[in-house]
Amino acid sequence: MVVVMAVAFFMVLLTESVIQSAVSQGVQVESKAMREPSVLLGHIQKVPTIGEHSKRLAQGNEDSGVLKEAAQVTGITIEEVNALSLRCESEQIYLDFFGDMGIGKRRILIKKNKGAEIFTHLYDEKTWKSFLTKLEPMRSLKLPTDEADLRSFLNGYEKYREDMRNFSQKWRLKVEKLRLISAGYMGKVSLDEWLISPDKKSVAEWRKKVTEVGFSLTEERLTRVQELLRITITRDRIESTLRSTEMVRKYREVFYSSAPLANKMIQLLDPKMKEILGDQYSQRELKEVVLNVKYERKLRSLERWVASNEELGSGSIIGGRKLFLAMIAFLVCVVGITNAMLMSVTERFMEIATMKCLGATDGFILKQFVLEAGFQGFLGGMLGMLVGLLVAIIKNLIQLGTPVLNYFPLSHVVLCSLTAIVCGVVLAMLAAIYPSWSASRMAPMEAMRVE
């Protein structure tokens, strides 16, 4: 039972961590999917600043599609884009370093300079030596790279900024070209409204033009964006309708009360809402909007939970606090098993003496008690693993809901289960070493006399 309780507690901590990590990653993917229409339209219509280009290219090392698209849009070779991406990554690393330090230390090291001004300021040889001198006594601050690497970056910074300006200029020209192309298709409506128009042939031609300019836009992605835009635009129209003075009055007459707009959107499928909205929207459109509102509300709740859970950003499977609790549980487990095994040895003096009289060696007695503890640890580990797994799943289902099942990390949970069982066996065998050693050292006649 001691092993069961300790392993169950450890299993709860492990399983809870991997489940919450999986849900966190799933929420990030879903949030990104929800923002896909605005991201896409902003990407092909907006001219980013040099700083925004730098951030995007710096992330490109993790997503080769970003660098490939950058090369296609600007007409620069992929090798040049890769080299530029590495310098962008270095710039972001140093900007994060200076941005994270306290305002007092920043004033001492780089004065009031921000962004690109920092590197221009440090480029001067005299300022650079002064920076290193002031940085040396600040033991809590450590450069993210070697001093030589930072100096090398500073020496080539002007060339880097010139390359980024050229890159940004070529990107701007392509965006302006695409704006003219889009204007010829859209007419007087906005791009998002035009994309959900029934003229599929024109939309297909427009997508082809976008890819010819260099932007990446597959048919599958365009279809997803159109579907989300259709629901979003319908939702915006319904919200605008319900905000009108006439509709507010009708709602009060029908429901005999007033309610926030968010609650009204949830009530769209109520038969009474038909008296308010009439036949402006089909039942299918209303159902899609209600599901979208509920889904977005749940997603926002999960995003707040992710933002408030500090351990999710640590990158470790189990956080420091949980690891400390697990170590305490294991310590209690070892003490409990040791006491239980010592009691077992006391109760089996006659058995030990008999085996020794029949020729059992000290090693044989030691192995016997350790193996017994190992088998007990295995059974206790199995039961503890099942109990801990069940508790962790139920707890997270109550806290997070169905996303736990949608993003259930089966492979990670299996690994946690095996780890918990192994821990149960190892703990039981380790705790049994001293009692087993005590039993093996007993003289047969002394054991007989005690009995």
C-alpha cells in the first residue's frame, strides 16, 4: 500500500504535466487556426517594417517554408535568404538580451538607446570597450554569445541593415503589385467579403496570381480561410443587427428582459429569436455562428489558463515544485517500506534460521528478501499507476473538458506509466536492502533463540 500511494501520487504529477502540455500545444494550434484569415490577409496586403521582417526571418530557421516564400517574393536566392535569416536570428537574440535586463542596468550599459540604435551605439570602439568594462562586474548578466561573436555582428551591422532595407523594398513592391491585382477583382468590396463570393472562378484566378507574385497560398488553405471568413462575416452582421436600437427594443419585448450581446449570440437558435431576426439568416448560418461563439469562448478560456500556468513554459516534463513533492513522497515510501520489511524479518526469524541450517548462504537470504520486495514493488507500481492515471484524467477532464480527450498524449502517458512502475520496483528494492542485509547476517542459533 505504501508503494501504491507513492506511485499513484507520482503518476498523477507526471500524467497531469504531459496532459496539460499536450492541451497547451493543441490550444496554440487552434488559436493559430482561428487567426488564419487575418494572418493571411495581413500577410499579403500589409508592408511589414524592417523589424517585423527580422522577426519573421529569424523564425524561418524553424520553418523552411518562410524562407522559401521570402526568396520567391523578393527574387533573392535561397542561399542569400538563409544567410540573412541567420543574421536576423542573431539580432533577435541580442535584442532579447538587452530587452530583458533591468532598466537601471540598461541605462548604464547602453543609455537610452533602443532597437537598432543599440548596435549603432556599440559599434564605436570606445563605447564598446566602455560597455565591456561596465558589464564585467554585473555577474547576473551574461552575454548570450561570445564577445567576439557580438563584435563580429556589430562590425557587419551596417551591411546587414542595408541588406534588410533592400529586402524590405523588394517585398513592398510585390505587395503593391498584388494590391493592384486584387483591386481589379474586388471592385468596391473588401478582400475578405469578396473571397466568400460565389464567383469561384475569379477567386481561383486570384489565388493563381498570388502564387505567381511569390506568396504561398494553397487551395486547401484558401478553402479553410474562406470557410472561417464566411462564418466570421455572418457573425459580425448578426452582432451589428442585434446592436441596433430597434433590435434591442424587440429583444426586450420578446424576452421581457435585456442581456449582453454575448448572451444573445448564444440564444440565436432559440425560436423566439426568429421573431427578432426574421428570415435574414438561415438556420444553418445561425447554428454555425452559435457553435463558433461557444468554441471561441472555450478557446479564450483555455488560452487564459495556458497564460496563467507558469510551469507550461518551463520546458520540463515536471516542474520544480512538483518534483519536490514527488521526492518527499518517495522518501516517505522508502521509510515505510523499510519499516515493513524490518517487521517482516522479525516475524520470520524461524524461517531464516531453518534455511540457514539447511545450507542457505547470506547472499541467498539477501536476494530472497530483495526479490520479494521487488515483486511487491511491481504489483504496487501497477496498482499505483492505474490509480494515478485515473485520478489525473478525471481531474484534468473536470478542469479542462473535452480538449483532454482531443489531445490525449497516449505515447507520453504510456512512457509515464512505465516510468512509474519502474520507480515502484526500484524504490521497493532499495528500501529492502538494509532489512535484507540484517536478515542475511543473522546467526541460525540466535534466530532460533529469539523465536
